[in-house]
Amino acid sequence: MTVVSENTEPQTVAAVPAKIAPRPRKPLGTRAYKVFRVAALVAVVLFLIAPLFWMLLASLKTNVDIYDTGKSFLFTPTFENYANVLQRNNYFVFIFNSFWVAFVSTALSLVLGVPAAYAMSRFTMHRSALVVLMARVIPGVSLLVPWYYVFSNLKMVGGFEVLILSHMFVALPLIVYIMMSYFDSLPLELEESAQVDGLTPIGAFRRITLPLSVAGMATAGILSFIFSWNNFMFALVLSGSKTKTLPVAIFDFVSYASIDWGGLMAAATVVTIPIMIIALFTQKYIVSGMTAGATKG
Amino acid sequence: MSVLTTPRSAQTQPPSGRKGARTPGARENFSGWANRHRKWLFAAPAMIFVGVLIVFPLGWTLYLSLTDSQGSVRAASEFVGVQNYLTVLSDVERFWPAVGRTLSFTGVALVCEVVLGMCIALLLWRPFRGEKWVRVAILLPLVATPVAVGMMWRLIFDPNIGFVNQLLGMVGIPGQPWLSGQDTALGTTIFMDVWQWTPMVVLILLAGLTSLSEEPDEAARMDGANAFQRFFFITLPLMMPTVIVAILLRGIDALKTFDILYATKGKGGGSFHEVETLNVYAYGLSFDYNQYGLSSAVLILFFMIIIGSMWLLTMRKKAVSK
């Protein structure tokens, strides 16, 4: 399958007539089916969206309103929870930490992962690829004890370096996996003709293949950024008070005796909103990344 | 910027320092060497990185599992052979229930996700108006931070103020304890997993459906097969390799689920260990109780379960791809 963005294009509303036109299909069913289909789609969308909407609503309520079941939908919205969370709990620091760790670990993983994926794809190094993909399979806890021991001896626990290293460990297999299926789909002829024209193999990779792979790298990079932003377990063990990331900060929120629901929902919204906005603008990359390699034999 | 392969840029280089070594001959040598060994030159850094971060810790975990290490990894520990494995394998209070929960969590979640995912993918298969919005709705749970998702469900499933019990109350069904109930907690976390990850299965299956050729379906239609027959006898068999890929990708992550369990029930999977899966159990042994020897034994067994189930699935996939 091609990972290229064009993949999803034919299905957008505008492209429908063009796709249908060459071979008019018999409609899948009767009127009843159409009604059923619409109803089912609405149910699916509600099922997926309603919980998020509820979280957003609760973040705009005072705690008194949250406890009042009569005010589920009708209430006076307030931004007090956000003000509390962002200012009193220093969430700007956590936001920066999350962003920085995700950004650097993604960038470094791309530098290591893209050439590796290229070599593994072009020279069909399946066993080597298996070594890298092993990192996706192994339970993280089994690595954390030795990591923690080594890194605390090196006085690195609580620093950004160790967090970035651990997140690279998540990002690298993902990038290698996505880029391998991307390079598999790029025709070999382009590089070969570039070499006939006098470029060395590495030159052909840099001048021809890399520029053609921007979409693939965007796919891999965005997904690895999201995975790093969402990562909880590694940060729970390896981050210190100065490098705490957002998921850990949210988790700490509930360790107090009684839960401040409004504040907790505001915090949960703060961590999910940035990633959802990124997702909305990069939708087709995320879809192609999630499905990379899924449909080849 | 200068490129190794252009003679033009080589001539303008200053003749000293490291770059100065790029006189035509030397450049030729380095470039030739790099090009000849590009296979390993490209692949080695990533492999060394992963290797160092995996092989050494895994070896150490294996070693720890054979010792009575506890309290601190630095503390002296004795070699006890397979004692930890015997202790773990005869532990019917924590270990075996955790194995059971891990397998039932993964199994039930996977079945729900694949069945639901296939239904939704079939709904989305043929183009329709407003498809864009449905696709956005599918994407949102997928990218949401699991810990935040856990917190969100904690509020929604709260027995007193949660929206779910409010809804049930409206139709006259008594409220359920959900996450705080000893019997309902695991099911509730499975529901959360289904909510978050069914979209991924949908995307994978949809990619598979769109890449199917239409001829077999068309031919069966000519022969008068109805929609159900066409799905079960044509589409589903053709989709089996994709379905197995979806199960494989999803299954690895489901077995290792940690975030939502720890975020909703905390240490030990709740006060009665209601949602304590192997991963949560091993994490607790390592970082809440510092029983490194025991936890390493649990982890090695856990790892074997993961590898074993992956191997079975890969075999199955090879069988259906033929």
C-alpha cells in the first residue's frame, strides 16, 4: 500500500462523483438501509465524541455545579478551573516539558531512524528490522528497573536527557516501521536513473529519495510526537520535579484526599487539546501512519 | 551546502583541517567507502541504540530474576536459581489472577474492537456526505492522552455524580458502581479501551477494504448473493490477513495496557486488585515494593506470553495469506 497522502483523497466529498462515475454501482440497498446507515453513523459519532464533550463541559463548571445533576447541560460557564490549573499548579512548565521532550526525541529518532529504515527497506534486512521492532513488543517495565539503576548512577534521573532517551525508544521503532513501508512503496527506478546520471548511491538517497519522502517523514514524525506526548509510564519513573511531563502532572492531581473534579477536567483538557488540534490539521498523515504496512501481504 | 559528490564544492574548500582531507583522491576514498558500506552505515546507529537500551537491560532482568534482589538493586543479593519462578508460578493470590485478567482484558477488548471496528469500517466503506466529520470523530479518541482519558472516565463513571448513572436513572435502571465495584471495574476498563482503540482498528480495516479489488464482490452479486453472503463468503476471507494485522498490532498494546489502569485504579490495580494485570503487577513489584527478583521473574514470564501469542498470530497470518 502506498503511505502517500493521496490515499485518502478520493474519498472526500468533492471527489465522490469522479469515483462513482466510471462504474455506476447499484445502491447498496433500499431506503431502509440508508436510514439505518445514517442512524448508525450518528450513534458512532456520538459514542466517540460525547465523553470528550462531557470532559470539556465539566472543566467549565464550578465543583458545586459538577455535583448538581440538575445542571448537567445548563450552567454558567467559568474559566476559573483553567486559571487555577495553569497558574497555581505551574502547568506552563509541564506543557513546555512535554513539548520539549516530544520534539527533541522525535527529531533525534528521525535522524537515526530514516536512514536505518532506508537501508532495511532497500537491502531487505528483515532480521535487523526485527531487532528494532522488538522495542515495540517488549514490556516497558522490564527495561525501567535497569534503566533507573544505570541512569541514577550516572546522576541523570530527573534530567531531560534520560526522558528523551526513553521516549526515543518508543519513537524509533515506530519511525522505522512507518518509513520502511514508505520506502518499500517508492520506485527503485528513480534512484537508479539518478545513479546513471552520476550521483553516488548516498547522493541519490540525499538528493532524490529524501526529498520524495517528506510526506512519509511527516507521518512518522507526527505520530512519534503524539506517542511521546501521551507517554506516561517512562515519565512516571524517570522524570523529576523539574522535568515532569503533563500526563504525570495529571496523575499527581488525584493523589490528594478529595478530587477537585473541575480542576482535574481542566487539566485533562489542557493535555488533550494541543494534540487534538495537531491531529485535526494532520489528519491524513495520522491515518496513513496508523495503517502503514497493514495491507501488504 | 557542500555535497560530498560535487567536484565544484570540493575545489572551493580550504585546503586545511578535516574538510581539507577532501582533496579529490581522499574524497573519492571516503565517499567510496561510505557508499560501499552504506547498508550498515545507515542501519547501525539505530540498531546500536535499540540494542544497547534493550539487550543489556533484558539480560539484567534475566539475571535479577535468578536472585533474591530486593529493597535496592545495589544491595547485595544472592543467586537463588529458579526459586523466584517457582514462587511466582505457585502464587495463586496475585500472579495467576493477574494472568487471567491480562488475558481476559486483552481477549474481550480485542473481540469487541474487531467486531465493532469491522461494522464501523463497513459503514464508512462507501463514500457518503459528511464523511469528513465522521473521520474527525474517529481520530479524536485515538490521539487523546490515555491518562487524561482515564480521568475523564473516572468522572463519567462516578457512582454518585457520573453521567452514565444519571442516564441509567432516567430510564429507571439503578446506578452501578462501575470502576469502584469489585466485579465491574475490569469490565469498565475494557469499555474504556474499546472506546479509545476501536478507531485504530477501523482505520486499519478501512485501509484493507479500500485496497480490495471489486471483482469478486461484483461477481457474487451477479450470481445473486445477498449482502450478508457477500460479506461472510467474499469480503471477510479476503480481509483475513488485514484483520490479523489489526489483532497483532492492537493485541501487543492491549496486553501491555498500563496507563488507563493505573490512572483509574492506582497502585496494585485497586484495593482488591480488581484490575491488576501482569504489567500493573510487575510495575507494582518493581517500583512500589522494590521486589526486583520477583518482579523480574514475572516480567520474563510476561514477555514469554507476549512473544508466544505474537508467534501464534504470525503463524495464523501465514496460513490465511496462502
